[in-house]
Amino acid sequence: MTRGNQRDRDRERSSARNGAKSKGKDDGLTPEQRRERDAKALQEKQAKKAAGGDAGGNSSSKSNKK
């Protein structure tokens, strides 16, 4: 096989890409704390949508155009 250093370069590029993605996930929280934070954010989002959705009517219905 005459690949030269292509395999090594590909490994370095892959680790660089994967390293960039994992930087944002290090928030110092335990999985339980993260679940609580996410659940709270979801509840706030749903409450905001419910408060704004009362005046707008049903926006998820399909139109009957032919």
C-alpha cells in the first residue's frame, strides 16, 4: 500500500473536527443538572408559545386549496 502519510493526515483532520464539536458541550454540569436546565427551558418555551398562540388561532391546520 502506498498511501504515504495520508492516513495520518486524515486522522489529524478528524480529531480536529471532533475536537471543535465537543468544546461547546463542556458546561460543567452533571447530566441531572443538564436535564433540569433543559426541562425548564422547554417549559418556558411552551408557556411562551401557549400565551402567544391564544390570539393567533390554529396555525397548524392545512389549507384546502385545489
